[in-house]
Amino acid sequence: MSARHRISDYSTKEAAKSSKRGYEASEACAPEIHDIKHRLHGLEKTVDAIRPTTAEYAQVRDRVVFSGCMGRWLWGVGKALISAAVGATACRYAMTERPPP
């Protein structure tokens, strides 16, 4: 057998061994990939189950923001009413020189 044939046989054997190692590695990874797919599917189900809660959270957050704005507005109106009452009482006292009842 010539040197060329020996090199060719050697590279063919090495290529076959390399292919075999590649197939074995991919077969070893297959259960892990299957497990990862199963876990990802479970995660997707969990996220879908949480989605209504997330929408409800956004709705409650909007209500709280609106309530805060309305509360500030009502406090402003209340302060204005109290200031107007105090001003009217002071004006009445200034005009009649009698203290309020």
C-alpha cells in the first residue's frame, strides 16, 4: 500500500470518528434540549396566567394616579374655601366691629 492510500485511509477513519463523536454529542444534548423546551413551555403558561394580573395592576396604578391628582385638587379647593371664610369673617368684623358669634 502506498503512502497516499495510507493517508487517505487514515483521514477517512478520522473523519468517521469525528462524525461519530459529533453524533454522540448531539444525542447527549437531545434530552437537555427537550428539558429546556419543556421548561420554556411551562414558563410561557405561567406568563400567560400572570397577564391578567399585570393588566389589573396597570388599571389600579392609573386609579391611584387619578386619585392623587383629584386629592390635590380637592385640598386646593378646601384651602380656598377656608381662606374665603376667614376673609369674610375678617371683613364682617372690620365692618361691624363685633366678634363673630
